[in-house]
Amino acid sequence: MAFIRPAVIVPSHITYPKIEIWLPVVQGLPDPRAQSLINETIRKEANRLAGEQGSLDEPHGEMLGWFEVKTNEKGVLSLSLFNYAYTGGAHGMTLQKSLTFLTRTGELYTLPQLFKPGSDYVGRISKQVSAQIAERDVPVLQPFERIRRDQDFYIADRSLVVYFQLYELTPYVYGFAYFPISAYSLQDIVAEEGPLGPMVVND
């Protein structure tokens, strides 16, 4: 595979009363339309996360947003947006939304789109998650059965990382439950043209 230059990620700092948000702004892509599409998607998702947190009218209410870049290579950009808010009660709540793009098109991918049509990616991934829960002794709120078809994920280090929101699988104190799965273990069902495709190529 020919070298594909990574995106340039510039942090943008936004502040309002009780609110501080850091957002990634993508620059340096060859196609300005793809770049604009990626940045628009990031802004919309950050706004959606903030909206899900509810009102900050509580006297001690606050909100903090930040991001982590997981993959920025081989024409793939995968990142996570986080939003923490305290709106009253015993503790605040943190939400996470991960976005995975092909940088040449700006297309955002869902979990099903990473795999060949008709493949049993849910069963394959669920089996590995179940094994990791047992191996790592992950505390679960109820017995794990299967991931959702649209389970949250990002791509990092040639791995697909599926994860669960707070309270979705584990107690709040455990934090986000992450399960890294080698892309090579899913190679036979990976859609070659999608973001996982370049991760199973030995180059």
C-alpha cells in the first residue's frame, strides 16, 4: 500500500459558563469536501453528546468535553469524543462516542459496514468478548450474551476495540468496558474496502 499522509488534528477550545469543550479539527486532507464532512460530523456528534447530558442549572453543574485520537494512518481516522457532566446527584456522568472515517471520502462507518454482507460478525465478536470477560474477571451487571449490532467501537493498533457505555455492562465504578480484538482474527469477514481492510494488510 502506498503511503497515505495522516490527517492534521488541531485542538479547538470552546468555553461557556460551566462548560469547557476540546474538539478535534481535521486539516490537511487532499479532498476539502471529505475534510469538511468529517469536521461537520464531529461537531454534530459533540453537540449531540452535550445535549444528552441535560440541564446544568444545578448550582454546581459543569461540563467538560475532550477527545482521543485512536488511529490516524492508512487513510483511516478513528477517534473518541468524551463528554462529562455533573447535573446533580451522587456523581457526574461521562458519555463516549467514537467515530471512524475513511479520510479520502469522509465517510463515517458503522460496525456492520466493517464486515462483508451476511457475515456473522456479531457472533464472532461476542465470542471473543465473552472469553475476555472470563479471562479478565470483568464484573458484569448481568450475564453477557451478545453485543449489539451497532455496538460502540473504534480502531486502534490493528485492532477493533468494542466497548460498552457506563452501566451498559459493568458497574459505574468500573468505567468503560473495552475489549480489543485483533483485526487478523476477523480477517476472513472484514470488508476490504472499509476501515478495517488496511489493518489486516502486512505492510
